[in-house]
Amino acid sequence: MRRIFLALGAALVLAAPAAAAAPDLGKMNAAELAAFMHAFPKGGELHNHLGGGTPAEALLAWAVEDGLCVDTLELAIRLACSGPNLKPAAEVAADETLRSALIDSLTVRHPGFRDRSGHDQFFSAFSRRGSLPKRAGDALAETLDGLARQNTFYAELMVTPQIAASRGLGAKVGWRGDPAKTRAALSDAGLETLVPAVIADTDAMEGRARQVLRCGTPQAHAGCQVTARYLFQAIRQGPPEQTMAQLQLGVAAIAADRRWVGLQLVAPEDSPDAVKYYDVHMRIVAELTDRGRKVPVALHAGELTLKLVTPEAASYHVRDAVRVAGARRIGHGTDLPNEVGADALAAEMAAKGVLVEVNLISNGSILEVTPQDHPYAWLRTKGVPVSLSTDDAGITRSDLSGDYATAVQTGATYDDLKTSARNALAFSFLSGEGLWTDPNVYRQPVAACTGQIGADSPKGTCADLVAGSDKAREQWRHERLLKAFEAGR
């Protein structure tokens, strides 16, 4: 009987149509690879700071429209026009020399600009990229349109709402000795009453984005089709009670508004406060989220090299983000192989499904880590889920397609990049059950959708799943796009 089954299996294999060969990306020239990656469906973008994603040219155009000024000494856009060295943005835009210098100042396109390292130029650029609060919706529109142009239709964007109000309240309350006592004091002081303002800010941002994109009109931009969710980012600089106030407000916002899906900690991980309070920050996140069990957490960790911090500081940041704070995703993780017990930690992350958001172009600019030296390939061999992302494409002068193309320099194959794109949805913080029982592998769909992945429309119980799950709905769209892309090659 076993021989009969083997014979039947062989016959079925012989009778099945041959699958199209996966493209050999390593043999493509730069132009071929760029065109291929722009068309390739990339699933989603999980590591994108809305404040750093806007091109400098757009910031200057908004400054002109809003009557802002430029500090011609610091080469920075300023909201006020009183003080020395200030010129109206309109005059700067009309002066090609000044305009070019300003764009250099707002990006890392000019290596060694003003003798700054890539790290210092990158992080200091944020303070020079001035825009009015109302422009958050314009930034959102630009980001969504940019992803749609790259055949990518989901994003989790890092945003910092009500920063002054929350950190101000944290400063007023002060540190009460431990996270639990400080949490109670912040609540007693009325921190959660800021949630309606967060929701109103989100409504205003999305309303403006829809207006810019002309959503709901015959002239609607492709960006209208991109689903956006938000990560509540807190600044890891300053006293810990101020950082905690931001994070605690984020937890409350996530509970109140489904558009907010997770927490993040941002700012230079090598800054004195970030290093000094790293352990405290991890305990704060653990307290507020029950080690990630009640609220999804994605943390910047391991965005380091020994040029930036001591060996001791570089030895445990990813470990504690995973084991203490309960992070489900790690942003960057570049220094993970240098941590104590790195192999065991990687195995643990693979087993738990803790994804690393890989930012190859950003890590090259900030950390001076080349694609060939990046741990992206090592993470894949260890079975750690990974997904490519941009970080701050407006500052790095790049896009998501560029990170995918750069991944080829690490030896990434077409199948690796398909996995990256699928991981951007499977490991997102979208609600609901996904289409796959084996995330990071993608050989076994859930029973309800077996045999239907890639079809135009789901049927039966699969249709019910897709209708009732945000995650399954985005995955269904991606699989349909992927099938069409591969059929058209």
C-alpha cells in the first residue's frame, strides 16, 4: 500500500504545472533591482517615525506656505520670525545656494556635513525640521502616498501626541520611588484625562490627510488605500517620570482608540539619560503593560555600536527589552550579536516570535554599519523573524524599496524578501486572527482558508475570518497583490 501512495504522489508531482522560478536578485543590476523592488508588494512598514519621514523639500514648501522663517546660521526651519539670522522661508526657497544647504542640514545626504558624524547629523536634524502642528496630517498623507507608490498598503507609524502636557504632568508629579507608585500618582493627578485630546489630535491628523489625498473623490490618491495604525512613542531622555507619563498616556490611548496599537521608546539609545535610566525604563514598561501581555510593545533596542557606548551598556539592551519589558518587536537590534548570551537570546526570540525591525539604510547612516556587516543575515539563520523598514526615510533620503534592494547585499533571496513582507503583517499589532498558522514560515494557512490564499475573494468560513479580523484582511490584500505581481513577471 505504501508503494501505491508513493507512486500516486510521484504521478501528482509529474502532473503538476511547474512553479515559476524565483528570480535571482543577485544577478540583477542596480536599475533592474530598483524597478523590481518598487513594484514588489512589501506588505507593510513597521518602523517609521512620522516626524522623520517627510522629505526636506516638503518641509520647506510648507514653511513657505505658512510664513515660517529659516535660521540661516543654524540652517533650521523656525516657527517664529523674530531673532537674528532669520530669513523668510520664501526667500530661502528662491536662493538655490541657501536652499541646497538647508536640505543638507535637514538630511544625511551630505556625509560629514559641518563635520558631524552620521549619528549626530541624523539625530540633530529633528530639531531643525520645524513645521506647524497642523502639518501632521500633511506628513501622514505624504507617507501613505509614498507607500502606495511602492505597492505597500499598511503602516504602523510612530507619533508623539500631547508631549508637553504629559511630560509636564510627569514633572509635576515627580518620581515616587518605583513604577507602581508613580503610576498611581500620575493617575491621581489626572493623566488619563488627556486621552480625549489624543483622540482629537488623531482625528485632526487623519482628517487633514484625507483632505490632502482627496479621499472619497474621483481624484483620490492611492494613499487613501493604505491602512494606518499608530505606535505611541515616548522620549527616553529626561527624568524617568516624564517618560513614564508619556507611556502611561499611551496605554490609556490604546485602550480607548483602536487606531493606537502599541508603545515605543525613542531617541538616541546611547544618550546619557537613555543609558542611565535604561533599567528603569524597562521596569516602567513592564509595570504598565504586564510585561507586554496587556499592551503590545515594540522597543528600540540594540541601536548601538562600541563607538557610541561602553561594552557593558552594549551587552544587554535587547535582552532586557525582551525578558523584562516583554517587547514583542525590537527596533534595530543591530548590536544583538554582541550581547552576552546572544545565541541563546536569538533562539528565545525565534521560539517566542519576537520580530526585529531591520533598518539597513538607517543603520548605515547612523551607526556606520554596512549591509555586509549588519546582523540581518545572522538573524535569518537563527530563525528570528525579521522585517525590513525605513526608520526615517525623509532624513536618510531613502524609501522602503531601497531597504529591500539593500537587503540583497546581505545575501537575501527573493524568498527572504517575501518572508519580510509577510512578517510586516503577521507580526503587526493589528487585531484579529491571521491567515497563517506558521508565521515566519508561511506554508500552512489556517484551516478556514486552506486552498484560498491569493484568490480574488475569500469564500465560506474564510470570508467570515477576513471580514472579522483586521490582520486577516490586510494579509488577504497582500497575498492577492503578491499573486498578481508574480503572475506578471
